[in-house]
Amino acid sequence: MIDIGAIFISITTILTWLNYKYLKQPPAIGVMINALLLSICIQVVSALGYPGLKDVTVTFLGNIDFSTILMTWFLPALLFAGSLHVNLKDLSVYKWPVGLLATFGIIVSTFVIGGFAHYSLALFGWNVSMLYCLAFGALISPTDPIAVMGILKTTGAPKPLRMTIIGESLFNDGVGVVMFTILLGIIALGHEPSSYDISILFIQEGLGGIAFGALIGLIGFLMLRSVDQHQVAVMITIAMVFGGSALAAKLHVSSPIAMVVAGLILGNYSRNIAMSENSRRYVDAFWELVDDICNALLFVLIGLELLILPFGWMHIGAAVVLSVVVLLARFITLAPAITALRFKHLGGRQIDRGAIRILTWGGLRGGISVALALSLPVGAQRDIILVLTYLVVLASILLQGLTIGGMVKFLYGEKKRKPTPHEMACEAEAAALAESAETAQKASPSH
């Protein structure tokens, strides 16, 4: 196990360096492109009559439990690190778009994608039950902002749009996992449970996750307030994430939701009240580094999975159809919600022009979808869903991830976007202050 980890970290480091040195793409996208190129090279070498390298790589990847690694280690850390730097006051301002997209949007998207998938796959000659198609809808609906957030921060996207994407992504992972867990439970039972059973499971996973996350956050707050040493502070946050995530799984509450709530509490209260400046600096730096490393490892793993998933032209054709369906479902759930929110009494000030286009095209799918597909019961239907999930995720990251930056620049670039009255007032005030400071400086005795 140690050898596997060492090899994997070394490969990731080399691919990250190559992206930084030559590709110069956003880190998550760049390392995955390099991993894909490496996979293709290994396939070519094998086709030329040297299968040894491919055999070793396939054996290496086969020893990695992708689903367990992501759900137990990567996802809790990524969600906690992401929510740690979210301002709860800012997030509450955008509660309507975030709440609608993370709940209503995921639920509607699950049924839209599941229904389309059921009939689409039948056209390709695959007999996949409606339950498995709905499970596919649930696992592919949550968006992965890991790659797109870095692009939005550097391309002039307005704050309301950035906060909507951040808030939605933090919570829709949890809602999507809850939806998938319910459907997975129904598949395991072999018969349809009652509405009461489904409601209880939803309450247990969702509300239980919120309550458990609040409890972890409170315990962490009390412990951090009693110490003033950055090493201990960092260790407390590590225990909150990984110990809390393991305990959440035992209690059958949503670990993703719990980590988001715990991160929000720590980032908005513990950092300001319970930690010294030195501890804050180390905790922030540590989790920012964990976030970057986990992202790199995750996307390299996605790129290398190309070697072990058997697929043909039929799978590629079906994946193209489903990729379009996923985008259409995203648009169908976004457009009515965003249009309704344009009315002033529902927070119309929160919605910028072009929001529907950016939110639709920027809804990248990521590793959580592949991990959830891997957790389906072993069988022919699971194999079909797994391969299609991987191909849809791949298409989403490469196509949307490489073009979303250009779309944002086109809509919100300096030449395209006129400053709002508030922005113009702030600029005028800053200019006046600068002029006053310059005048005072010239009038000082030293001059």
C-alpha cells in the first residue's frame, strides 16, 4: 500500500510539473490532460507489441480503491477546505440561488437525466433499469467547481456569480450523495420502499448531516479556543475532518454535508474568535495545500482510469448523447430558477446577465460521479453506467473546462462589462482618497 501511494504521488508530481512548465492550464485540468496523454502513450506502446508497461500500470490501478479513497479521504478534505474560506455573511446574501440550485436543481436534474438515459440507452441496445438510470442521474447531477473556480477568479466574473457557484457546489455534493444513497438502498432492497421510509432516510442523511456537522464545529471551536499553538490547531482540524467523516459514516448521516457545515463554522467563527493570528495563518495554509494536492491526485487518477475501463464506439456514442442530455438538464433546472430570481422581491440584484450561460456551461462533473458509480452493485448494468459516467465526466472537464474561461472573459471581461454604479462610486472614492493622500504628503514638512 505504501509503494502504491509513493508511486502515485511521484507520477502526480511529475505531471503537475509538466503542466506548470509547458501546458500552463488550470492545475486540475492540466494534470488530467497529462494523465490522459500518459494513458494514450501506454496504450500505443502496448499496441506496438510491448504490453509489459500496460500490464504493470493496470495492476497498479487495480489495487487502488477509487471509491473508498475519494469518499473517505478526498471528498471530506475538499469540501472542508472549500467551505473554510467561504464568508457565511456573503453566502447568506445569495441563499435563494444557492438553495434552489443545490436542492430543487439536483432533484429535478436526477429525474430529467434518469428519464432521458433510460430511453436513450434502450436505443443503443442496452437494457438498463429505470432505477439504475435514476442512480446515474443522481451521481452525475452534482457539479464539481474545482477547475472552474480558479478560472472565474482570474477572468473578471462578478462576485454574485462566483458566490452562487461556490455555494451551490458545496451543498449539491451532499444533496446528490443523499439522493444516490436513497436510490442505492432501493436497488439493494430489490423492491420499492414506502414514501415514509424514503422520507426518514432523507431526513437522517440530510438533517442528520447538518446537525452532526454543527456538533463537530462546536467541539472544534471549544478545543481551538483552549490552545494557542499552531501545530495543535492544525491537528484538531485534521481530526475534525477525517475522524468526523468516519464517525458520520457509522452514524449513517451525510458526511459531505457534515464537512461543509463544520468548515463554515470553523471558517466564520473559530478562525476569528478561537484562534490566534499565527494559528489562523498555519491552518489556512495547511488546508489550502491539502486542497491543491487532493485536486491534483484526484484528476490524475481520473486520467489514468482510461487504461482499465473497457469501452468501444457504442459507449462513446452513448456518452455524447448523455453529455448533451446532462447539459440540457442543467439548463432546464437553471433557467426557471434564475429567471424567477430576477424579480426584485426574490433578490433580483443577485443575478448578473449571462448567469444562465455561465452556470450551465460551468457545471463541470468530476471525481465524485465516478466514485459513486463504482459503488453500484457489481453487474452488467453497473459496468455500463460506470463507463458512461467516466466518459461524460471526461468530456465535461475537457470541453467545458477548457472553454469556460473564454466564455467568462467574453461576458465579463473589462472591455465587455460596464462597471456598475456602485463600482464607479467605489473607484471615484478611492481616487479621491489617493489624491488627498498625495496632497497631504506634498504639504508635509519633509517635502
